[in-house]
Amino acid sequence: MSTTTAVAVSVNPATDAVIAEYPFVDRAELEAVVGRTEEGFRTWRTVTPADRCAALARMANLLRRDRDRLAGLLGAEMGKPITQARAEVEKAANALDWYATHGEGMLVQAPVDTGAHTYVRHLPLGIVLAIEPWNFPVWQVMRGAAGIVLGGNAYLLKPAPNVVGSALALEALWREAGLPEGTFSVLNAEPDLVSAAIAHPAVAGVTVTGGVKAGSAIAAQAGREIKRTVLELGGADAFIALADADLDAAVDAAVIGRFQNAGQICIAAKRIILERPIAEEFTQRFLAQAAALTVGDPRDEKTYIGPIARADLRDEITRQVRQTVTDGGRLLLGGEPIDGPGNFFPPTVIDGVRPGMTAFDEEIFGPVAALVTVENADEAVALANLSPFGLSASVWTRDTERAARLADVLEVGGVFVNKLPVSDPRIPIGGVKNSGYGRELSHYGVHEFTNIQAVWIEQPEQ
């Protein structure tokens, strides 16, 4: 293997073994990739919405055909347990099928009653540069690409360096599905050339999923270039269980919501806020289920928590847990990295978390649950809102009318009552505050990267 720094290195997080190295593009190669993507766009923009939907349906079938191969790649590159990896691929295929069925209607020309021949339509913008993370290498990419491609745009994917193999696999499948060459392209680039791509005249917009610091810098540059942007920059989602919650359902959901994908999910249940009358029982049930989760080889069907995707990320989780305990949090389970090869970290539960503690104030992107006890629903909402993030929240109560009232004052992009937050093609996903702006999924996501063009035609006098 090369020892130069001009490559993206894919390392198996379960074994520490190097899987592959992918050279970063130089300036000439960047121009070539963008040129191919622009050529693809020029062809794709002329394809009818019906034919675009047909391509999405073909891509869904290809994802299902290659499900096991792709799932194995996700496990090797970022440590996703095999059962969750298969589910991720299937979820992406289902979303594409939904768009294939409903997408044409999202692009219908809408008449306007002006007394003249007036209508509004959605036209493609051009190339959309997508800067995507590693935690959902198939779903995260496909949930954005579906709407962008459906809108007639070309999709230029800058993947995280540890999941370039997954990105290239998707590029090949899109080509097999019938997209013109270049319409979906991978750009494996270092930051300086990502910046050059943002500034490129052929790039019309940028969508980013990642951290606040990187997202802010990218948005600042895109703003100077007058480029359309959508940002999804993570969250510290509140899971609020009120005194009248169905405890069986709430505890089961909290375990999934915090520990699935090793907790490496933007909309994970990171701050579990419990009304005092149920706090003790909820905590004991939650602890028992968390302790029973299997940590291990992502290839094993019994594994629920695989390795953290990178060693530096595991180190950061360790720091955040230790600091929270130093700040006064009570460690009830886990808390330290697991010895041996790989980046394994056990399910961890910290009780007594309050504002000012690291686990409350920061996003912990790992299998760490922060338990917060409150006296009433008003305090629960106040603490939920006491965060720089505003992605989503869930509320667990038998009083759904009260839950709807609480949703009115929760400062988040999505509220889910008696249900975990989900990314579903039927509803938009996105946030407020430091969680970003703009939306993916549903017709809102499709329209983010279109030119909403008004046409008003007056007939000349005879």
C-alpha cells in the first residue's frame, strides 16, 4: 500500500486492517470529473419526469439485487452490523420506489389564476455537490440523491474518506440503472479541492451533512459564491418520557433510538428526559436492556453494536464520557473503550445529567445515553430546547392532545409522538438552529434544488 498522504485510506474499524486506498483527485482530475458531471446534467435535464422515475425504480431493484454485497461493504468500511446494513440498503430501495411512484406529480406544472396563461414549474438547477458523512453510506446518500436526481439535476458526491468504496459502488449502480454517464459522480477530494468544486461555475448548489464547524465553513463559501445550500449538521435530540407514557413501548424505543448503529445517528435519542414519577423504573428497565446488547463483529448476525467508525471518534466519545462523570454525572453502565483490536465502545448510560455537563451540552456520536430527570412536562420541554441543536424530538405520553401542544413549543425540525424520529420519504427531514436549514425527502427535498420558475403569457391584442 502507498504511504503517501494523497489517498483516502479505508480501515476496517473492527480489525484495524487496511481495506483499500483511494487516490484523491488533483486539480486536472477535478476538472475532468466536473466536466463529465456537467455533460451528464445536460442530457439528464432533458429526460422527462416519468423517465426519471423509471430510472429510480430500476435503481431500487439493483439495490435489492446487490443488498448483501453492499451490506458487507458497509460492515467492512464503517462497522455497521450486518442486519442493520441490510436494512439500510432495503430502506434506500423502498424510498426510491416511493419516489418512482409519486415523483412525477411533484414536478407537475401548476396553473395560476391570473386571467392570462400563467403557471409555475420546477426546473433543474445543474450540478449539486453533496458532501456526505460515513454513518449511513447508502441511505444518507440516496435520500438526498433521489430528490436531486428526480429534479433533473446531476449529483456530485464527495464521500467521507473511509467509505469511498461504498460511494463508488453506488456510482456504478446508478450507471447500470440508466443514468447518463456523469449524472451521478464520485469526487474523492481533499478540502482545498472541495473548496474549488464549490466555486466551480458548473456547480449550482451544495448539500452538506456533517458537523457544525465544517458545515458553517462550507455554507460561508457557498454564500459568497451565491450557491444554493442545504445543511443537516447533527443534533442532540431529546427523548421525552412523561409520567403517563407506555413504559414498555418507551423503554424499547429508547434502547433502539440510542444504541442502533452504535449511536452514530444524527436523530438518535441522545438526551433521555424522564418525568420523575417514572424515572426510576424507566432507568432500571433501560439499563437491563442496554446491558444485554451484544457488542462485537459486525458480520455476526447476533451483533447489535459494532465498532465506532474511526479510532479518533472513539477517543472523543471517551473524553466526553469522562468529562461528564467529572462534572457530576453518575456512570451506571459502560464508560470505557473495550480493549483489543478495533474501535469498540460498550453501551454506556449516565444518570443525573444536567445542563452544563458535556453529555447534555454536546452531541455524543456514540452509544452513550444521557438520562435527565425533570419534575414536569414544562421543564422537559425547556431542557429539550436548551440546546444549540434543533433537529428532532420524540414525546412519549398517552395524552396525544397534550403532546401536540408540546410540539408547538419544541424548537426542532420534527416532532414524533409515541414514535422514534425517522427519516421517511413521505415527510421532510431537517433542523433549525445549529442543526442547519433546508430539507431532504418528500416534495420539499425535491424542490430545494429546483428553479421555481413562474411563466406569465399575455396574448397580444388582435
